[in-house]
Amino acid sequence: MSRHAFRILALAGTTLTFGAPAAAQTIQSGQAGATDQPAQLEQTAQSGQTQRRVSVRPYIEASQIFDADLDGGDVLTYTSLAAGVDAAIATQRVSGQVSYRYEHRFAWNKNAVDNDIHSGLARVDARVTPNLTLEAGGIATRTRSDIRGAAPGLLIGNVDNVSQLYSVYAGPSLTTRAGPVTFDANYRLGYTKVQTPTFGGSTLAGQRLDYYDDSIGNTVTARASTAPGSVAPFGITVSGAYDRETASQLEQRYEGYYGRGDILQPISPYVALTAGVGYEKIETSQKDALVDAAGAPVLDRDGRFVTNDASPRRIAYRTDGLYYDAGVIWRPNRRTSVEGHLGKRYGSLSFTGTATYQASKSVGMAVNVYDGIQTFGRQLRTGLGNLPTSFISGGQQGFGQQFNGCVFGTSGAQPGGCLDNVFQSISTASYRARGVDGVIVATRGRSTWGGGVGYTNRRLYAPDGAPGLVVTGLEDQSYYAQLFYARSLSQVSGINADLFANYYEPGVANVPLEAISGDDSVWSYGATGTYYRYFGRLGTSASLGLYSFKVGDLDSDWSAQALIGARYQF
């Protein structure tokens, strides 16, 4: 094998794209290390950032919150008590971070309600042996439920159309060699739970969508690959996967079998061509909802559909056959990587790709173009797996992110990722997700800023004529953007700010108007700013926020928020 061929293989990694388990796509690098976590740890080691560091910082906090409706409504007042922890570890073998916060808000107004809020994010990678890596992640956050309705951004006051959710995943990855062949295997187990959404207004006219409950997912992948020049002039990869997720709502099921072969042909020290053909069988199915004498779906005490156990299993989506694609990989240096694939899949043209650029240790960007059959739980776990193991936690951001938008990394090697594509709404149905998102993060002296932008399109699938279901043929889409800025004014004080905007198109043109309404587009935008200062272990903060959302032709709903708080850090 030539030196140039080996170099491009080592930089490019595999060209394999199962397209099946999106979770599986995050480990398809083998020794090349294009996307697997061991490679990320190696990059950290090369950048001199793997000095042993363990930090655990628990805290308690008390705040006073004011929420004013600028359209002539009430001013709501809350007292908030919170407890949380920020922990991080960075060693030669383990890289990870955990940020969790529990908050209870006591309402002062009769027309306001007390509420409990859980928000947190965890990402950990541990190299047990040179060949075995364990990976885990989890999230707790509140996010939008129905794409047709209100789009609350700061989640202060009596917010409508919001659900509390939790999701975790974990599993091992194994890499070994036998002569010129590299073998990779991966397993992931995940669980997602969503509480019933809040609806306090009339923003969701018409028939509602069904409510997500919980799901359990299992993904197994395996791959064997050879480098160009080892057994053939080109690299060869053969792979397979099995993916299954079961959801409690209407006993929904996702099941997929995948097999694929790829070749990789370097044509210069920095460019390689790739092509592959695969077979896949994907099926999503569910049972009917129980109906009453009038034909209306029967609901349980949480407002979810009751499953008709006597119903046969009905197919929502099925594909069974071959697919193919070809692409190009460009790696001009260790800091730049661009890869794109174009082919035929799911009965139409399909394009996927990635691009990364690390300008320095503290400046980096990443772009991802995706296309695949998904469920809410599977897509969320994929998004979690793509987040960095060191991220900006937002501990002093006041009204800032609650991990339901873009998450920014702390280094150029892992700039972060956005979860907006899955959190645009919570879908119980399976769907084809296509879109693109990108993030950039930079640190200069005392200042850090990050930006994220993206577009996503979903075509939802459900059995034709299933009672109570109104998503058959529905195609929705959204656009999103977020900016973050933080600056340390001194060793004990600083400021930060967030700016965000979202646009949602429910896209119900193919659904009869008598079946669903409230189908106008939705705008959501806002800005926050925070000043904080520490006096030893005691910290104080003050935040201001301005937020608005607009549904269809209705007037914009504007609100302003203010917060003053004190935190004691142990």
C-alpha cells in the first residue's frame, strides 16, 4: 500500500453509511477515527488537553423571577429554589461531563401554577482497553410538543404546549484486527420518556395529535474493512446492522435489518472516491386505538390513546430492497474534512454529508447533512451521541438554554451540535427526516461565542384510516438559528447572552381541514442577557429576557422576564 493511500485512509476513515441505525453511523471509523469517540480522545491527547482533571461542583440556588405579558396581560411572580451539580472528568482514558439541575418554582399569583423542572445533560466516553470503549449519554429537558401550537422559548410562566422529557443511552464499542482486516462491533441500548404536555390556551384548535409516552431501543452493528492496497487496490468494507425500537403508545414498533458493501479508492494524497450498495428492510407498525360507540378514540387518565389489544398490527411504513450511493472524500490536512454521498434510497434521491474544520484548539465548526427513516427516540439518541463530552453547561446563563437547542463544545475539536431538528415537536409516528445543521464555536481570550443554524423536513407515516391519527401524509419543516456569547470581565464576574429564532411550518396541506386545524406557520424568537459575580463560594446573578411567538395571522405574543438570584457553591 502506498504512503499516500494509507494517509488518506487514516484521515478519511470509512465511507460506510449504514443509513440504518443513525446511532450506528457514529462508530463507523474504525482505526481511521472519523467519528468514533476513541479518535476524539486521541485528538484531545494530541492537543495537550488530557492532563488529569476531575471537577465536581454541587450547588444550591434561590431566585426571584418576574414574567410580564407585554400585550396587557398579567405580571407573574415566582420564587425558585434549585439544586444542581456540574461535574467533569478528563484523563487519558475517560472524557465526560455531567450538568444537572432540579428546580421548583413557587407561584405568587392565583392564576399561576407551581412547577418542577429537571434540566441536564451528560456525555461520557471511557476507554476500558485499547480495543474496548464504553459510551453513555443522557438528557433531561422541556421542549415543544405539537408543531401547530405555541412555541415558548424561555419557559417562564404558564407555558403551553411543553413536555418534560428524559432520554438515556449506553453501550460498548469493540475494535480489533486480524491481519489486514479491521473488525468493529457496537451495541447501544436507549430509553426515552416524555410526560404529557401542558395546554392552557386555545392555540391548538382542532383535533390534537397523540401523546408520546416512552420507548426502548436496541442497535447492533458490525463491520469488517481492509485498507487500500492491503488485499486489493481499493479499500473494502462489509457491514451489517439490526435496529429495533418498541414504544408503548399503541404498541408502536420500528425494526430494521441492514447489509452493505463499500469500496474506497484514493485518487490523490487528499481525495478519495467511494461507492456502495446495500440491502435494507425497514418496517414501522402499530395497533389501533380503542374507540367508543361514537367512533372517538378512548383516552387514559394521562390523555393518551388506549390501545385496542384485539387490533391486528398495521403497517405505517415499509421498505425492502437495494439502495446505492457514491461520493467523494476530501482531507487536505488534519484540520479539514469534507465528505458527501449522493444516491437512490427510500424511493427517491438521497444526499448525505459531513464537513468539519478545526482552525485551532479553541475554534472549530461542523456541518451535517442527513437523510433517514427515524422515530423520535432514535433521532434523539443519535443527536445525544453526536454531542461533545465537554460542553458549555450554562450554569450562569439565567434564562439561557436548557439543552433543548444547540449545545456548544469547549474546544475546536468538538464544536457541538444542535437538537432542534428532533425537538421541533414530539412525534409518536415514524418519519423520514432530511435536513442540514451546522455549529461553530470560538474562544478568544476571555470571550467565547457559538452559533448554530439548521433546516429540517419530516414526512410522517401512519396506517391509513387508523382511528384518531391525523398525521398520515403530513410533511412539516422548520428553520432554526441560535447565537451564544460569554465574556469573563474578571476572575469572579462575567456576562453572557443568547439570541434565538425559530420558524415552523406544520405543513398539513395533504390532511383534510376537518381532521386538523391550527395549521398556520409559527414564529418564535427571543434574547436573554445575564450578569454574574462571585463572592467566594456565594454567587449572584441578574438576568433579563425578551421573547415573542406568532401563530399564523394572529398578533405576536410578547413577554419580558427578569431574574435575580443567589447561588452557594460547595
